[in-house]
Amino acid sequence: MLKGSCLCKDIEFQFPNAEGDYVYCHCLSCRKASGAAFGANISVPIETFEILKGEASLKVFESSPGKMRHFCNRCGSPLFTLVGRNPAFARVRLGSIDSEFLQLPAAHIFMSQKALWDNPEVEIPSFTEWPEIDTVSIRGSHQPIT
């Protein structure tokens, strides 16, 4: 069973598996809803998606006709989207999953709408923890000063 939650842990949910592929969607709507360069959502059969705790803390925003985005009213975490009157799937935000999820994305989509600062083709340095401040300076963060 895969489990997920919001940042403040007021809302918790579970489901046994996702179905089909998932993608990194760079459309403006997904960027706005995620606050990031792209959205990553998996499809979970609605009959297997179960809210364990905090249903009263869910808020809903209809971002386009019939597209209901669900998020925590306390911490603001985006959790899942339901599309249409009788959706067959919940579109669960991959970042809200607490369990190990090993499936890799199938593609990047809506690259024509990607942000100008988003360049997934370019390789940039990566670090396992905070980088040294003289390597990468992340202002306004908790980056330790050495």
C-alpha cells in the first residue's frame, strides 16, 4: 500500500498502485499548480484511493471547467486532482507520496510552454546535501554557512 500526506500531516491518504505512465508536464497550469518547473501526477483508480485522515481539511479549486484540484487548507500542499463528473482516476501529486515509488517518468510534455529558466536538457551540478556556500549560494534558505 502506498501512503501520502500533506506537508503538515493533517491529511493522509493511501492507495495500492498507480496505473499507466506518468509524465513531467511543463504546461502553465501544471507549473502554477505545483509552484515548480513541471507537474508530476500519477493516475490512481478512484475506487482504490482512500483518504485516511483530514478530509475536512481538504479545499478544492476548480482550475478549469470540471478540473477540481484538492489541497490542504492549512499548509497549502497540492494533493490530487479529479477531472469530470464521475472520474475513474484521482491524479495524485507525486511529491505528496511518502512511500517509496520507483516508477520513472515516460516523457516531458508541453515543452512549448516550459518556463524560460527551465532547461531539462542541460546537465547541472548535483549535491547529496547542502552545497558549500562558495559553490552555490542559496539566499534566504537554511543553507549552513561554513
